[in-house]
Amino acid sequence: MNIRLLFSLAKNDFRQKYLGSYLGVAWAFIQPVITVLIFWFVFQVGFKSQPINDVPFILWLISGMFPWFFFADALSNATNAITENSYLVKKIVFKVSMLPVIKVSSALVVHLFFIFFMYGFFMVYGYGFDLHWLQVFYYLGALIVLILGISYITSSIVVFFKDMGQLVAMLLQFGFWMTPIFWAIGTIPQKYHFLLKLNPLVYIIEGYRDSMINHIWFWQKPMMTLYFWVVASIMIGIGYVTFKKLKPHFADVL
């Protein structure tokens, strides 16, 4: 894959999202920041939410919310990567498999900003930098692999089944509440933990919190790590086969 071309197309895609608006690409950062500030005001100031594991609620919340923001944004955009760029699909010289990667790369720019924003937020609350914080990038890499696997499936199917886009949006709404973002997995009865952890995003959300709050290395959770990578590998495999089989028919349908 041509890295320079990927970077150029990802940058162009990032700009195109906000083309014509006065603040341009700044909106990519303003909207999530405002969302976080609203949650901070509602839960920290309004409801005076109690700390979780002696950590201010807002810090616990953003360490789970930021990876979800990236997952939802990247997957929803990558799902429509092929249909939105039909003019590129019809060009024989263009490598169509780059399109989902471009969308994920575009969303990654915003997420990297929010990782450092999260670091800053923790420091404002008096937490000093810890080596475990760097582990966030391991979980980020794992999340990218999962997103790419799923997006190769959804982006190739949506060309033939338009409702896939709406289905993904619905599943993202459902998944938001089924993933421990606003609630701690410890509040759920132990007998349901196994079912909840079948969701591979639990590994990612808990991983961000283990890195930022609990200071637990990923190899200290061998079974969850193994399970996640098995699921991610299956998604990549299914995505590869699905994309390869449907790709020759993209130009005929678009």
C-alpha cells in the first residue's frame, strides 16, 4: 500500500468533511470537546457523581468514551467508503481496498488529539504521567485492527444492500449502551460478566481504563487478550474474503 498516497487521501478526506464551514476542520475537535464539557457539567457539577475506584467520574468516563467515539466515527464512515467514492472504484488503476483505510485514518487524526487531551485532563486533576499511559497505543492498534475487519465486511455489503448503513447506525446505538462506557462492569451481577465480555469492545474500553486508571498491563489479562485477538483475526479473515469476492462487482452496481 502506498503510504504517501494513503496519507494524502486521508488528509483530503478529513478536509472534505468540513469543507464550506467557517471553522473548517476545527469542528472535528470542537464537537467532541463540547460533548465532554457537557458531560462534565451534568455529572460532575450537576449530579455530583461519586468517584469510581477513587477516581473522579469524569476521568473514568472519558477514558471509556474516547475510544468509543473513535470506533463509532471510523466504522460509520468506513462503511460508506466505497459508495461515497464510486468514481474511484470505477478507475481500474485505483486500489479500492484503500478506501476503508482512508476513512479510518481520517478518524484516527481526531482520536490522537483526544488521547493527548485525555492525558492533559488527568494532569489537570493532579495525576502525574505514568508509563502505563503509553499502553493506550497498544489498545488503539488493537481497535484499528477490529475496525478494519468489520468495515471491510460492511463497506462491501452496503454496495449491494443499502440498508447496511442504517443497520450499522442502529447497532452502534445499541452497542453504546451494551458497552461499559457510562456504567462499570462491576455493577452487573457476576453471572452476566461472561456474556458482556463477549463484546470485543469491552476489552478495549477496559484496556484504556487499565492504562489510565488501574495501571494494569494487557498481559496480566491473558484470556481476555487471547479472546480479543481471536475475534479480531476472524473479523479480518471474514472481511478479506467478503471484500475480495464482492470487489469485482462493485463497478457494475455503483
